Amino acid sequence: MNELTTASLNPQERTRCEVWTRVMGYHRPVAAFNVGKRAEHGERCYFTENPCGTPLRVPQQAAA
């Protein structure tokens, strides 16, 4: 089984993925945001630490 297999769906089988994020201490769906808040969400970055302890900035993938 060294071959890569890909799943294919018909358009009728697809469903929309709902993205949630934590805002002001509680979770909300991004789809409920206004235009400005969605733009702000798209510009956010994740922060992680490398082994030396120095923060490393990793850009967030944009949600569709």
C-alpha cells in the first residue's frame, strides 16, 4: 500500500466546514463575524516556541 489514495466527493455530498474561534473568553463561529472582524481574523498569526525558547511567529492559514 505505497500508493496515495484520494477521496473524491460529488458536489451533493460536500458540506460546509464551520470554523470557530475564541473571542473575549468564549467561542463563536467565524461566519457570525462582521466584515471587519473577519478581516482581523484572517490577519491573525499563531505563536509557537522553538526549542531555544525564542518565540517563532507562524502565519495562520486563511479560512475560506
